[in-house]
Amino acid sequence: MVEKVRIGFLGVAHFHADSYAQSLKTIPQAELVGVFDRDKGLAHEFSQKFSVPTYDDMEKLLKICDAVVITSENALHHEYAVKAAEEGKHI
């Protein structure tokens, strides 16, 4: 049996976050495990749409995932990528 890759979303401000999530939902080996966004409204909307929990703390989400998709505002990409890399996550 193939283990699932647990994937978290860091930021969902970019319009392509939804299409990435929809695509990942079709892959049996992928599991969406949560979303973090500084904008609680965006996080909640994404959470409802894709049935994943919302995390108010990025560090908590990073602890439970194997990989992240970063679809935040461009200005936050570097910060989020560095944090994910420091935690040993695939980006």
C-alpha cells in the first residue's frame, strides 16, 4: 500500500490555489490536510470548499504535513518557503 503525501496550503490569495487543490484531490496518493492564511476569511472559504481544517498558526500546519503548496501573495512566498524548508517539507 502506498502512503499518502500530506499536503498543506500556505496562503490561498492566488486564484490558482483552488485549481491546485482540485487537482490534488484527484490523486489517490495525495491528502489535503489543512490551510493557513493570514486572512482568516480566505482560509475559511478555502477550508469550506475543500473540507480541510484551517490553521491559525503556520507552525502547527507544518508539523502535520509532508509538503506544502504556497499560493500566498507574492510578497509572502519567500517567508513561507523558508519556514517550510526549515521544517524539511517539500515545496
